[in-house]
Amino acid sequence: MTMRQPWVALCLIVKLLLTLPFALEAADGDLDPGFSTDGMDVQDWGVDFAHALAVATTSDGSILVGGQVRSANFDFGVVRYLPDGTLDSAFGDEGLARIGFDIGGNASDSLRAILPLPGGKTLLAGSVATATVFLPGLARLTAAGEPDPDFGIGGKLVLDLLPDTSTGVSISRAARQPDGKIVLVGSIRIDTETQCGIARFNANGTLDSGFGTGGQVLVGMSVGCFNVNWQADGKLVVVGNDKVGDVNYGTFARLLLTGALDTGFGNGGLLKISNFGTPTRVAFSSGNPVTGLTIQDPADGVQKSYVVELTATLTGPWVSQTIPLGALPGRSYGETFQLPATASSGLAVSYSASGACLVAGNFVQPNGLGTCTITANQAGNATYFA
């Protein structure tokens, strides 16, 4: 584990550059004069309150910034900038898209993650208030910043994933896998305990049954988890906090593609660093997980930030696989035939059928007139996509 000390000086440098009374030639780390006005932009969205909580960039250099906006209710709000810092008037309402779930309670919806998607669409993820609890909420926007009618109901999806004894979930971050699946992480309160909740969804918003239990995993972090990213081999790295007595632990968890904790990492899939908290985003340096952790220095009482890097053994690459079927010749009623039993990865394949046929293992038998549809499945593993 490597620790590198922090970002405090950077903040001071930026402040000094901003307060100098004469122009300086822009250098690395300066505000970019080619963005909006002097590298900054402040927007009045015509609301009572706006709080930026998430940012993302697109493949064409556009910048998406989102969070909470409020008039009567708190809603998801996201604004899109062109690379030069001007609002993109082709997005939403003159650059701003606002999505209200309005399903009860105080309507205090909070956008926490923005994921640009292929084709210019955007997925938004956060917490949505009901009359009694907070639930995970997803919204998908078209390239024009309008709710996508092909996703959920009117472009929105509220996910009731909570057990009966839960009092709510607070979504922290989201990540998109190379195969298009979406992972959400956040803190979930069950009975009197807080845990780290992780859920994986297919691209259409349905839970991925091949991950954890019905698409969900709980990991013991008594303060919750706050960020997520993927190693090059596809393993999932989640960071959060655990607290035992008065001691805070900056906590890393690593999961396999199935959602199981990776027992080859830390202690049973978890690694805890005592007296640290508030982890930042997860990145990777030469394959090693990297995040920021904070600590209050007992010597002077000052809150300090450190960059923490862990060693990580990659087992990839995480690659695609195919199930070769080829053209099937005509078959007679009652005639049994066999399908290939493995995928290109060498992993076993399961089959299901609908229509005028029966399937048992990898054997198929037509049982009437009409069309037989055969579906081949392979669940993937720590190296291969499903």
C-alpha cells in the first residue's frame, strides 16, 4: 500500500492565481481561459436552489453537470456544456434537463451519478423519495435531453429493492461495465444497521439475476459505500467506510463478476485501513486501485487527505464469448437432435426453448407444428462476459 500526500496545496495555488491582480499565461492546473469566462461558469437555472453533485464528459468533449434543483420539489437536474463552456441549447430546455419523479413524501430527489451512453443518450442515477423511504431511481435521456420513452415509464424507473425491514437507501455512485450493464452502490439501512448495497442492472433497467442474489449484494460497511469502478479484468472495486467503536476504517471491497467477494483480495475480499474515512472516486494506476482517504491529524486537529494505492493482481482480460450454433437443418416431428454443449470460452452452456419443441440439457425434440425458438445462455465468470 502506498500513501501520497494530498491536495491542500493545490487548492491554495488555485486561490493565489485567482487573486493576483494581473494576467498570467495559463499553465497546467490554472483555470482554463478557453472555457466560458476565465475557466468558470455560474448558471441561474431559474430555481430556488441548485446543488451540483455529479459530473461526466462525453466522447465529443461535452460536459454534463447534475444534481438537485428545487422550485416546489427537489428534482434531478442536469446541464450540458459544449467543450468551450457555452450551454448546449440543443439539450433539454436551453441546456438544462429536469426530471421529477414526484412519487410522494417530500419529493426530495437527488441525482448522484451521470453515465454517458452510446448514441448520445445519458443515464442518470440517484435517490428518489417516497412517503416513507428513499429508493434508487434511474432516468434515461435522449441525445436531445428529453426523457427516453424506450426506458422504464416515460424515461424513468424507480427500483423497490428494499427488504421489509429497511428504512431506505442513499445512492452514491454508478458505473457502466463494458458490456453495458449498470452497477449502483450506496448505503442501505436495514433494521438498525447500515450496510453497503450494490445492485447490477441490464441495459434496459431490469435487475441482473446473474449477480449476487437477484441482482443485489450486501457488504458489511457500517457507514456505507460511496464509489465504484472496474479493474481491467472486470473485477468490481467498491470503497466505503466501516466503523468499529470509535475507530473509522477506510474500506475496500473487491467482487467477482458473480457478485461474490474476491477471497484473493485483503481479508476475505475486504481491506480496511484504520483511522481513515471519506473515500473519494476509485481510479487505477498500473492496475492498482487508487482512492483518496481523509484523516484528522491528532497532532494539530487538521483534516488531511491522502492518496492510497493498493496492489492488485489482475486475472483478465475480461473478454467476450460466443455460442456457435450455425444453421440448423430441417427436422421431423419427434426427431431428437443435439446442440453444441460449450461456448467459445470453453464454459458450459444452458438452453431453453419455447414454441413447438422441448429441450433437455443440450438435446432438442420438435413436438408439433410451428416455430421453435431456442435460447442459449452462458453466465460468464471472472474472465468472460455473460
